[in-house]
Amino acid sequence: MKVTVVGAGAVGASCAEYVAIKDFADEVVLIDIKEGFAEGKAMDLMQCASLNGFDTQITGITNDYSKTAGSDVAVITSGIPRKPGMTREELIGINAGIVKTVAENLIKFSPEVIIVVVSNPMDTMAYLAHKATGLPKNRIIGMGGALDSARFKFRLAEAIGCPASDVDGMVIGGHSDVGMVPLIGKAARNSVKVSEFLSEEKMQQVVEDTKVGGATLTKLLGTSAWYAPGAAVSEMVKAIALDSKKMFPCSALLDGEYGLSDISIGVPCIIGKNGIEQIVEVELTEAESAKIKESAAGVKATNALLG
């Protein structure tokens, strides 16, 4: 399998590293517009190969999309990252032009590619990629829900005082501080609802901490996080590569599911060799349904700024 990662910054390099370490891809192409930057990152990563025991070939390229030809999966991380105090939505003016150009270049050289969008505002950028390329909706996936759910599980495990591997939880809705819908009522520790371990007040605190997970890290780091986003993307790419039919909450173009249409937003999806192979409609409470509709209204308002 050939994987292209567009953008050799912190998230892109982290994604390339995790894909290589998991050793399911033959080749990773890391591409960036900055002269020599992707080449340097690729060389640094390749010098880890004998230490980390992987055989994936990582190649760095400066702005030559012909070298991405034949990619099975492409990950778009390019664009400016958040700074403290910025919302993901404030990035739209710059990142929309970047994502549109990148998506068109990827399709030019890899017409059968499956695209995973990471750039923010992620749901709107995934929607833009659909409109710019006209690809079937199964072949464009927004990463956000997989990352948000990982952050949700971290907060659940922290609150309960148990290993993260003990908990399961899912975040749907928009990938934004106000749009996320952590499904706390469905979260569990080894099939036992978390309400058996946590008070209502503590569960609500977990929900709120999850929703501002990205902003919390941006404030601490001075820029967007990169380890967890890179890991989230690599797991999605792995599910495509291995046709594992694994379920991730991710941004998918909806056509009536959850009562929503003409919008990319986070919902549970089965991911396999064809990209999004099934959108899973879970039963939501009235409160959860109201929250995802409210979230969708926010995403559509951001989409409208594409103009």
C-alpha cells in the first residue's frame, strides 16, 4: 500500500511515523511546499527504521504531486494550525484554498485514492473536499471523531482511575469545542456503564473536558497537538489497508442519516478497503438528537463561509 501525507508539519510527520511503525504500508510519501522540509523529516524518520523495526519506505518531496501517483490513501494535514485563543473556524479563510488545491492535485495523480482530511475546520474541509473533487462519498473521510473519542476515553479513564483500555466511549457531531457530542450515556467500562463508577457531576465534567480537549492542549503547547491526531489518522489508514471493518466516529457526508443531509459531520462509520463502508445509525436519546442537530447547524454556518 502507498500512503501520501500532505503537510510535513508536526501532525503530518507524526502520522507518517505511526504509519511506518505499524508496518502495514509499503511506502509513505511525505509532501510539503517548504523546500527540503519533507525530505529532512523523511530522512530523520528513515534513520529510525532499524531502531523501531519497520520496513516501510518513507520519501520526502517538495511540492511535486507526480511523486504521489498511485497512492491508495492520502492524508491532508496541510494548513495553518491553531494558536491559543483561536477557534478551528477562524482558520477557514486560509485553509479552504489550501485543501481545495491539495485535493485536486491528489485526484489528478491518484484517481482511485481515499482521502482522509485532518485540516481544520475539519468537517467543513471534508465537505469542501467532496465538493471540489466530486468523489463518491465513501472515499472522503474526516478524521475528527476518532481523535475526539480518544480524548473522551482518556478523560473517562482519568476520572474512573482505570486503564484506558478498560473504557469505551464515542464522540459524534462536529469537530469543534461547542459542536462535539460525547455520548456519556453509552460510555462503559468493560460493558458496565460509567454511571456505575462516576457521579452525574463527574460525568458532566468529563464531557466538558472532552469538548475543550484541543483548546486545552493548544493553550499548553502554543499550537495544535500532534501525537494523538497522528495516531488517530494512522489507525484509520490501517483499517483501510487491512480492510478491518473497524468502527470509528468520523466525518462523513450524510444523505438523510440522523435526519441530516448535505453536510459532513461526525457519526459512527465502518472503515475498510473502500473507505467508509457503512454509516451506523445508533439510537440517540432526545437530548442527544437535539445536540447533534444543534452541532449540524453550527457546521452548516461554517460551511456557508466557503462562499
